[in-house]
Amino acid sequence: MRKARMPIITTCILLILSLAGYLVFRKDSPQKIIPIQTDKGKAAASTVSSDTITNDNTDSSGNHTYIPPSDEYDDNNEKSEEDNMSNNRPTPTPWTPATEMDLDPKSITVYVNKEYCLPKDYVPENLVIPNIPFDSNGNSERKYMRKEAAEAIERMFFAAQEDGITLYGISGYRSYSRQKDIFRNNIVHKGKKHTLKYSAAPGTSEHQTGLAMDVSSKSVHYKLVTSFANCIEGIWLADNAHKFGFIIRYPKDQYKITGYAYEPWHIRYVGEDLANYLYTNNLTLDEYYNYEPSEDFDYEKKYADLINYKPPITPTPIPEEELEEPLPDLTDEELEDTENDDIEDGESDDEENGGDLEDEDLDSDASKDEEADDENTEDENIEDEVSDMPDDESQDENLDNQSPTPTPPAFPAPTPTPVPTETPTNPDESEPSD
């Protein structure tokens, strides 16, 4: 019995020793780590190549121990692509109203008026022609705008067209020298009072900034008239211009503040933030900058040479046959009667003309100005630009038959056309002069 138990005990001891030896041998051998894939849609953070494990991970006992990467990779995997992109974007600075007047010509919020003028040699660097309908075909200086304003007006005209509204560009950029010629000729043909209400002296025009554009429509025959404010195109422009960074620069009944009469056609680019602020608060750009004329500033004195300009008088030659004709001999009584007749005739003419021209309303002035323009149709270039003043709303002529209707471009508008090396000057087309 006892002998029978000995083999069994011996066998158990051998098994125990064998198991102990196996365990000791396995502990000393390098272990192979098999990663466990828990998410089929993502690469697990522990999934790395064999090159990732280096000797730097060897502990003091000589064993190779894998150190998993930090948790930031798991966090990135859990974030969406949009979140990662948003973290890379700079945080926009909240817009706040300006605390001082902006007089930098290169700024889109630059303030230009009769007192604060632009340098004579200032020309915007990035002038382009926006792809919008104009009142005439061809290339001319007045079609250019600064790139920022050109891109904005393209978006605005496209939005207007989607609403069934077609707007036309009339006059954009204007150089200092060209503004000088226009202003001087308007003084000659339109008169001082009318010109000072609508026309800017050289250097004081927003058109020189390249940020302004005069806009009109077919419904008013592409003219710059106050009735534009009452047509559907003018109403749309007044209600929506601020959404694209433009303002109606010279609003109604603000002559004492802006220095110019109502011009519903004149829009000025100032950027969307400022445009929305002015529109919401019903402010002019002058009120925004708290403009008050300096005590010693005298506009008419500063530009006296232009405002009081008179063209040289060229004597009209008299035919020889008229010179040879003898003058009648008049008695003293006949001379007195002739002088009285002249005085009476002069008074009669004043009554027919409604009194002094400067005392008439703007519409009457414009009507008489058109007659003056018709008398000077033989002149070209600068003489044509005299007609850029606001026109009379009531016209007997059929303007549609005088020039073909400009064809609007197809939208969406492409990138604005860069300015050529030589900017065209002295265009033949007529334009406004504010």
C-alpha cells in the first residue's frame, strides 16, 4: 500500500517543479504586447508601430515597458473637424465707434468734407472697375472704385437684381485735377449758389477717395435727380445700402450738417460695421465724427479763386458792313426816352424770370441750367461735364431715344478688373460733380 503511494507522490512533486520552472522561465522572457482594437471607426490611441518603442522606455531592470501616448490625442480624435478649425481662427475684435476723426486717405472710414480735404496728389492704389451696369459703354476714369468698395457694390447690385431692381453706376473715382475743371465750369455755367450746394471743390470730393459712386436707374433716364428717391430703385437703395457697407452720404434736410443738398444717388462705402451703426442710429458721417467747423475756417475764402472764377471775355467781331452804317443822331429828349425804355424792359425781364436766379428753388435752377447747357453743346470734354449737376425732373425730350439702354452684366459678378497702367482721363461722358 505504502509502496503504491510513492509513485503518485513523486509524480506530483515533478509536476509542481515543472510548473514552477515554467513560470520562472516565462517571467524572464520578453513579453509581446498585442493591442486590442476597441473602436472600428477610430485608431486606438495604443496602436503604434514598432518604431515607436525605443530604448528610452526600458526600465532599470532591463525590461521593455510600453508607455502609451498622452490623452491629448484621444481628445483630438473626439473633436470634430469644425471645432479644430475654429480653434485656429483668430477671435474677431468687437467693433466699437471711433473716438477721433479718421483723416487717413487710405482708410475706408476717412472723413472728407469742405474743411478736411485730400492731398492734391492722392490717388488710391487699388482702383478697379466693378462689374456692374453703367449708363454708358466703354472705359472711363469715372467707372473706377477702390477694390474694397468695388467688391461690395458688385454684391449689392447683384442682390438688387435678385429683388427685381436694376441699378446703374454713373460716376465713381475722380482725380483732383478733373474735379477742379468740373467745379470751375459749373461755377461758370450753373452759378455760385447752385454749384456750392451740389459740387465739391477739388480735394473736398469723396469721389477722389475711390469709395463713392453716384447711382441711378432707367426709370429716371439715368439722371441724378431727387425724384430717384421716390422710385423703386431709390427706395431699395436707401433701405439696403447699409447691408453692404454703403451709406447715403448726403441725406434729406441735412444741408446745414453735411454742407450739401439732398443727394439720394450719392453712396459712400464705409464698411458694414459703420454703415449699420449709422443707419441704425440715423446719423450722418459728420455727426458720427462730431464735426464742427473751425472758427477761422472760411470755405468761400479758401477757394475764392475758383468760386469767383470768370472766364476770359473774347470780343465778338462786328461785321464791317455794320460798322460802316452811320449811327442816328439823337436829341437829348430822345436819349432820355431810350434810357427809360431800357429800364422798363429790364424790370419786365426780371418778372418773367421769377426774380433773382439765386432765390429760386433747386428744381427751377436745374431747369434753367439745362437751357444753358443746350446753348453750349458745341463744347466737348469739360463742357460736357457741366451737365453733371442735378437735372430737372420734368423734361420734354425722350431721353430713351437719345442713347441705347446699357445692358446689365450677367451675375454673379466676377473679380473686378484691375486698373490699367494709364488711367483714362477727360472722358466725354457727362457726370455729376459733388
